[in-house]
Amino acid sequence: MQNFTQMPVIQDGAIFISDAHENANRDGFLRFLQAFDSGEIYSKQLFLIGDMFDFLTAHSVGTCQFYEKHIELIDKISQKTELFYIEGNHDFVIGKLFKNAKIYPIQAQPVKFLTSNGKSVEIAHGDNFLPFVSKYALLFLRLEWFLRFMNFIDILLNFKISNAILQKLTLKKLDYKIPNFKAFITPKIRYYNADIVIEGHYHQGQIFNIDEKIYVNLPVFACEQSYFVVKYQNQSIKFERKNLKGH
């Protein structure tokens, strides 16, 4: 549990990006990191809200090698920028890869923040508050002994397992719309206790009010290469959509 007095404050200009699902066919996130590292894109805070990769864990040599450039850039950026990484269901147990970033596994989500004007914020990738079976199935897949065992087998098989997973995920459809998304997400909001709720996972890129809460669902970067930038105006927080091409 986070102490209220220790909650970090979301700064003006903070960047929120989610669901890049980087793979062999997509390099938009790599180009974003390169632009950020060079100063072409700038912010004091960078929030990575999960599923930045199609599959990444510190206990998979094959995928760590595949994403080597991304890992190096994130580690470099986190040494000069306050970087928050909210783990998703495709990137987890990554703390050992990014020692200068603040990493939040699913067990620590939602993560509590404050706005500069004192509003409470809770942030999660979005694969939390699941039914019992789904919840513990995902937690099992995150167990380090299981990941280490699978990595051992993967190495023996010359990375056939990790390569097969990455190849299969290139076929996953990401640009979908959930009909009446507001009604779909409303029952879940009761589990949050904050003025503002921010999630990725659903790929919808929508903002609306639910039960006196502002709900922000981040756009799927993999398809739109867009993200949200925080702007404070007249004592209120705004989320301005930006695009990698136009910044």
C-alpha cells in the first residue's frame, strides 16, 4: 500500500503511452524511444502503461535479446527521466531489466498518484480485478520459478518457444472497438477509489465520466502511434492526444 504523503505527483507535460505491442513487424515504440532519448520528444515524466512489448520478461533470454535495443534505451532514459512502468499482461517480471525505473507489477496495481491540484489518481494496465480463475492463472504465469524453468527449456531448444510466441502474436488483431465501451467498463470502476482512473489494455483511447470519476483509456500505440500528454489548465487536468509523427 502506498502512503498518501508519499504519492508521486503527475507533472505537467507527463507522457502516457500504452500497448505498443512491439514485435518484428512493428517498430513504432523503438522510434518513440529514440526520439525521446535524442530530446526530440521531451518530458520530465514518462508513464509506460503496459504491453509495450508482445512478450518480455527478465527471465527469457530469447526475448531479452530480441528487444535488446529497446531495453538499453529504456534503461538510459530512466537515468535522466522519471520513468514509471506499469507492467501489463505481455510484459512482466521486468524489474531486473530496468533498475532505474519505478516498476509496478500487477500485485501493486492500481498505483496511486496525485495531480498537481490534489486530485487522486489510480493507474493500472487494466488486467486487474479479474475473476478468481483468470486472476490466479495470470499470477501463476508470472512466478519466477516457472519463468526460469521455461527459459531453461527455451535455451535447450535454441529459443524455439520464445520465437514461436513472438511469431504467433504478430497475427493478433489490435485495432478493434468495443461496442458501448462506457457501459462495458462501468461495473469495473467501482473497484477504484480515486478521482481519475487511467488504464490501457482495452485499446479504446477514450475519456469520459463514470460515477463522478474521470476514466481515461489510453490509445493503442501499436496501431495509432498516439499517446496522451498531461496539460493542466484552469485548475483541471487535460489529456492531449499526440502522435509520434507530429509529436
